Amino acid sequence: MVLSLHYLYPVLTSLIFAAIAELLDNAIDEVNNGATFVRVNKFTNPRDGSSSLLVQDDGGGMDPDALRCCMSFGFSDKQSDAFIGQYGNGFKTSTMRLGADVIVFTQNQKNWYFSFALI
């Protein structure tokens, strides 16, 4: 079987759309933790023309342990059928589809942690 660009292009672009949708869904889930907005911005690097995507919310944030779990495959604390993401792979796989690196900045106001992760 030979795969042509005619077949691959719609598949790849739908994967990109699904990856962005996963990141948006994670931010929207933060409404349960007090989020009042979700912001999405695309930036272009003026030096090389590469793109970056910023997904931001003002939800509850993550403490260092929660951030470690977020960066680990197969971990999820979502137990409700009302949420997708019960298998703990969406964030990692979606960011892998979008680019080589992901940087996460999070602040947990409950314990006043500020955490940073790069994968």
C-alpha cells in the first residue's frame, strides 16, 4: 500500500486540529477550579518565521506534584464521564503533534507554588 499526500494531508491537519482541541479542553476544564477565561494566541518568531501557540487560563494551577503527573504518560485524576482525558495521555500526545517542545508555566495559588516544565 502506498500512501499519497492526497491521503496524508487531511489526516495530518485533522491531528493538528485535535491536538489544539485537546489543549483547549484542558483549559476549559479549569472552569471547575475558578477559571474565568481561556486565551489562545499564535505568535510568529520574526527571526526564523517559526510559530508558537499559547493556551492560557486563570484556573487553579498545578503544584509541583500535579505538574509531574501532567508530564507523565498514563496519569489522570479525572474520574468523571463528563470530562475527556481519563487516560492521561492527551496533553503529551497533543503537544508532540504540534511541535518539538512544550513549556508549561503554572502557579498554584492555594499553596503559592510557581512551577515550570519543559519537555
